[in-house]
Amino acid sequence: MEQLRTIGRELAMGSQGGWGQSKEFLDLVKSIGEARSKAEEDRIIVRELEYLKRRLADPDVPRRKMKELLLRLVYAEMLGHDASFGHIHAVKMTHDESLPLKRTGYLAVALFIDERHDLVILVVNTIQKDLRSDNYLVVCAALTAASRLIGEEAIPAVLPQVVDLLAHPKEAVRKKAVMALHRFYQRSPSSVSHLVSNFRKKLCDNDPGVMGATLCPLYDLVLEDPNAYKDLVVSFVNILKQVAERRLPTSYDYHQMPAPFIQIKLLKILAVLGSGDKQASGHMYTVLGDIFRKGDSASNIGNAILYECICCISCIFPNSKMLDAAAETTSKFLKSDSHNLKYMGIDALGRLIKINPDIAEEHQLAVIDCLEDPDDTLKRKTFELLYKMTKSTNIEVIVDRMIEYMISITDHHYKAEIASRCVELAEQFAPSNQWFIQTMNKVFEHAGDLVNIRVAHNLMRLIAEGFGEEDEGADSQLRSSAVDSYLRILGEPKLPSSFLQIICWVLGEYGTSDGKHPASYIIGKLCDVAEAHPTDDTVRGYAISAILKIFAFEIAVGRKTTMLPEFQSLVDELSASHSTDLQQRAYEVQALLGLDKQAVGSVMPLDASCEDIEVDRNLSFLNSYVQQALEKGAAPYIPESERSGAVSVGNYRAQDQHDTSAHALRFEAYELPKPSVPTATSQASVYLPTTDLVPVPEPSYYKEDHQIGRSQPSGSAPSGEFGAKLRLDGVQKKWGRESYTSSSTPSSSTSSQQAANGASSSDGGAPISSQARESSYGSKKQQATEVSAEKQRLAASLFGSAAKADRKAHAGRRAAKESSSTEKVTVANAAPQPAKEQVVPAVPPPDLMDLGEPVPSSAPSADPFSQLDGLLGPASASPVVSATSAPSASNTPDLMSIFSDDTGTTSGSAEPAVGAQKGATAKKGHSLQDALQKDATARQVGVTPTGNNPNLFKDLLG
């Protein structure tokens, strides 16, 4: 409000200095700036619009006065009021011969309407005429309006003239022509696809403004097809080198930085062209190093260029020197007192750890400080970084922190995002089933119904299946702990609906199985849940079904059941409910109480939640009935597609819409069906007794859905339209006792990783040592305040730096032990030994970043930036070394051990197909299809059973 008043005072002062506007317009601006409420502002604008309607209807308004009226109209519409009655007057003003009036008309039209407006057709002819004008200012105004108003249908009308203006002698016209052509390409790529070569030509324009404008369309083209513009890498590097060396006029400087926006756009283009291309990235290292050395971190625009350099380095083929320079700049960002620079540092660190995870360990205390910062935006960005760094060793600390933050925020959108991330991390890295259940309880308790319902179904399936092994005691202990925790949670108010459904289901299945809690106590708790949620039919349905299971369990074991008064009143209430589902459940409970022990065992079998349901899709049990009917002379069934004169639903609707007057009854007789061709024997042979399993949809609540092809062995599913899917799709093996521990020892993996890192750093050419950065960072922290012991423990939990020295020492001892054992074996082998199989050394996997593109032997194509050749001196070829080395195939942890049986039988063993025999009862245990489903589910959450997976941060931070 104070700014509006200042603007009003300045405009009022400008009326005395010759602004050229009347006192009425300046009073309008002043009154709006001094308005104390929105209602007062609306009254002023409504009064002004009524005045403008009367004045614009006057045919004798002078042209200069009409210009002021249009400006006042623009002012009113920018404040949110309808001024459509004046749009035609703006279109008329574009036809004026006076340059100030014409530019005012184009400005008003561009603000009033868009390319879909009906009045655009009246402006196209004016734009065509002005594009041929001799006054370059008129041409610039027409090009600006064309970029805003010309739609896809009108592009062919002005496109030839815009292309001709690319060779205009005025640089301002050429620049606006490039911008207009870019906008045409964005709206209709097919209309301008044959003219993209003009952007290559304009890259060599003598004016830096035209060249800078050409970078925007080239960036869009490079994003679509990077390979088509690989030949421009040298040209882009030369341009960036000239800009960094201040070859451009000083008029392009901003805060003493040479053309910073051109530099940023060039860095974005180079990041796309150098992604995965070692040869193209080799041309960029020199100029990127120069920008790092000349970068000015004292201004915001200088920090922006440095940040874009880090983004470029994280995208192109990695180089050790460039990574060290990027890590040093990131360290400066994190040590800054500005929250904006810390935010950039956290984002840059998240990009660099994908290439070299050890970089994050150097800044662990700075990350902890950002995690505890009161700035909410910085804290959210830090949680995103921790989400990328999560592994099995720090999962508990990170998820606990995320849940604490989720409880403290009120933004439902971000709370749902944090909850989904907690669920995803818990399912992927959970150390035990107990921890997973406790974590899910916290998420459901505090995130409420924001969590996807499929998470609740998976949690119930996990509790039902347990560890998936033969240890029934561990499964019983797991279920008993879940029952105890849920009985304790029921005392808390305002539990979400999805969480109450889980609680009711678990109490109904396992509430009285261990004998710790009497049935009357559990039934009373469930009745309280149903009475506390009278409007939630789903929760009440789960509660009454849980009570039904408890009564069935008590009757099956021969215990005496007592009818509680609150339960009787609940059944009476639900029997008269408007919901037919609740009525049916209430009647089922009453009917169950009148059955004997044997009947209850048949209707409600004990612990049958894990049993597969067999479904006969062909309804084979009706074959005898169909055969008897055919023998008695009944007409065989004719499929709808084979019936004569059958009209599809779409044709019937079209006919009904066409004949709108045919609302009377139709008395035409039905057509007789054609005689049946197949005999009764062939008809009966169609109905074969086959069984199948219920298709269960896959979980789809992950933030990124990974579609993985699933291979189905022959005979595992019947021939039908839908494939067979197990109802229990392998959740228990995801968090079994083996957890996510690899088959190899930690010392071997650590030593191999250290060897790989050592090789990469030695080839880099004297990189900056991490110990120097650690000492400088430590000295600065000692000068400020001493780090608390709590932060050190938290950092050790997140980054695992406490045990790194022990692991290195253990690896050294093991290497010495292996060397001594090797000498003993050599002495022992002096005697003649039988021939042994020759051990072939494992070939390391190929580098994922090296695409292996052949280097062209012929001369390169013509460079459109040829006049700039020679400005860049001959650069010495620096070795390019990957920052990370793939581990050897021999040390690759075999995650398929998670899916193996206790007896050593893997998923590849021959087992009878599920559902292959009629009436075969599925039982809880291991099968081929079960193993396949577990494997597919594990792949969906990001775990690849065999081989290397670059998406996992394996051995992160040691």
C-alpha cells in the first residue's frame, strides 16, 4: 500500500514536469494507491468504468485523449475488472498512422486479448501491413504483437514476412524476428520445422543481442534431439569463452558480470549436449575451469553462474578436477550465512552425491545445521537431500526425523508427500518387521487419510504373512505386539479412518489368538469404535466383521461366548441401518451365533486370511445343468457377436439421437435366431473345469511408477484373458530376517570401493585433497562455536562416519591375513597336486557413462561459428576419469538370497503350477509363482536381485 501511495505521489509530481497525462488520470492512480480496502478500490474502478463507457461512446473524442482513455482502461482491467467494451477501440488504434498511438494500440490489444479471441482476425491484416513498413519501430511493434496474438491458424499468413526480417539491417528487428519465430515454433512445431536452420545461421550474427536471443530456441531444439546438434559444441564453447573473457560490450554487463544470462543459457545447453558424451565433455572442461576461477561469489548473479556450472558438471561426463572444483564451491554455499546460498548448496550437494557419494561426508555438520534451521524452505530441501542419501544403515534416523517434521507441519499437500516418502523408504530399507509396523503406525496416526489405502492393505498383508518362514513363534510374537500396540492406540482421540480399518482387522484376526486378552474385552473395544464413528460405514463394517471373527474363533475352540449388552444394541442398530452392507453383516453375526462348532469351522476357517481364493471363471459347476437342459430340447446359447441383426450400443445411441421424434413404443417383432451350428456335445465340451486365482492389482502409490516386464512360466496360469496373480505378492520377503545385508563382507566391499576411488583420484591429475577441505572447515568451526555432542552423534547416524576408520583397519587386517594364507598355500602346493579348474578372472562391468561412440575419422562438418575459430588456444588433452568405478562382478552382493527357501531351493526350481489342478487347495508356503511375484515387487521398490543397479546408492558414505 505504501508503494502505491509513493507511485501516486510521483505521478502527481510528474504532472508538473510534463508527463503528458491529464490531472484526472493522475488523480485516479493516486486514489487507488490510497484506498484502504478492496471494497473502496472496487468502488473507484466501477465509477471509472462508467465514465470510460460514456467517453468512448462519444465519436468526437480526440486521438490524444483516446490514448489516455485506453491507458485508463488497461489500468482498470489489470486490477481484475471487465473492460471488454473497450477492446474494439484498442483494435482501431492499431490502424493509426501515428507511431505513439499505434504502439499504444498494440500494447492494449496484447494485454486485452489472446490468440483465441474473436477480434484477432481484425489485427492480422494490420500486422501484415506493419511488417512491411519502412519504419523499423513500427516493424518491432508488429513483431511484438505477432508473438502475442498470432495463433496456430494464422502463422502461415505472417511467417514468410517474419523469415525475411531475419536479414533486416537493424539488429533490434532481427532480434524480435528470432523471438517471433521461436514463439511460432512453440505453438506449432510442424509449421516452422523447415526453418530451424535459420537459428544456426543467427548464432553467428554480429550483434550479441541477436546471438543471445538465438540461444533460447536452440535450447528447446537441443532438448528434443541432442545428437543433431553435437557439431555445435565447439561453437558454444567458443562463445562462452569469449563472454567469460569480457569480449562483449560493457552494455551487456550486469553487476560487473559479463553477460551473465547468456552464460547461464550456454551452460544449460552444454549440460544437455555433454550428458554421457566423453568426447563432447572434453571440450568443456577448460572453459568451466576458467569460470570457476573467475567466478565472483560476492554478488547474487555471480553465485547463480557458479551454481549453473555445478549443474553442468553434474550432467556431463565426470572429471575429477571439475568435481573437486564443484565440491569446493558447494562448500562455500553451505558455509554462507544466507539462506538462499545454503539452499543452493543443498541442491548442488544432492546433484554431486549421485556421482561421488563421499562428498556429502565432508559437509555432514553443515547438513545437520540446515536440518535444524528455522527456515522451512531450507529444511524441506534438506529432507530431499536425506531422502536421496538413505540406506539400510541410516534408515531409522532419517525416517524418524521425517516423521517428526511431518507432525509439525500443517500443509496437507507436503504432509502427504512426506508420508509417501516415509512409506517408500520403510518398504525398501526396513531392518525388521517390527520396526516397519511401528513406523507405519506413526505414519497412519499423524498423516491420517492422506496415505494411500494400498499402504494399509500391504500392512495388513505383512502382519498376516509374518516373516514368511517356518518360525511360527516369531510370527505369533509379531502379531501379538501389533495387537498390544493397537489396543494402546485406540485410547487416543481422532484416529483416521484408514488406520481404524487396520486396527479393526488386526484385532478381529489375532485379538484373542494368544490368550492375553479376553474376547469380551476386544469386543467391547470394537463396539466403542463402531459407536464413536456413526457416519463412517466403512469403519463400522470393519468393526462388525472383526466381532464376527472373534465369535467364530471362540466357538471353534470350544469356549463359551457371552453376548455383551453394547454388542446387542450395536447389532440391533445395524440390522435397521440404511446401508444394506451393514445390514448383511449384522444378520451374518446373528446367524453365526446359532451354528455349531463344525459349521463355524467350515464357514469361518481359522487363520485363513493368507489362503488363496480359487475362482472358476468358466462356471464349470453348471455343466451338468446345461447338459440336461440341452438334452431336453433347450436352445443352445448363442454369443452376442454371432447373433443376426445385433445392433451395437453405439449404433443404437446414434440412431436414437438421429431420430429424436421416435419416443413411442415399438411394435416390431424380434428377429428369430439362426439355427445353432454346434451340436450339444461340442457345446458341452466348451465348459471345461478350470480354476484360477483372483487377480490382484499391483501397488501404485509410489511417487514414480516403474513398469517392469514380468515373465510368466508356461503352465503357471490357465489359458484365459487374464493371467493368474497370487493374492499374496511377496511382501514378507522384503523385510525378512536377512534384511538387505549383502552376501559379501563389509571389509571386502569397503576395500574394493577404496581401491576404485583411489584409482580415479590418481588419474585425475593432482586433485584437491579432501583432508585439506576438512581441516579448513574444522578450523572455521573452532573459531566460531564448538559443535555439540548431539550433532556429532546425529551426523554419525546419518553419514556413518564413526565406523569408517574401523572398517578400514579391519580391511587392512583382512588383507594381511589373506596374504599370509596365500604364502602358506604356495608352500603346500609344492607337492604334485591333482589338476584343478582354471579360475577365469571376472571382467569388470562396462562404464555406464561411456556410451562408446566411435570417433569420426573424417573431417567434421562445417562450423557455423567459423569466424570465431582460433580464439581458443590449443588445449592440452586432460585425462577424463570417472569419479566412481563400478565394483567387480565377483564382489556383487547377490540379493537373490532374500528370495530363496530355507532348504536352499531358489525360485527357479521346478514346482507344480499354481491352479493347474482342479480343486487344488492353495496353502501358505513357497511356490514358483510366489517367488516371481516377490521378485517383481522387489524390483518395483527399486531393488534389483542380481547385477548392479545404478539407481541404488550402494555403499553410500562407506
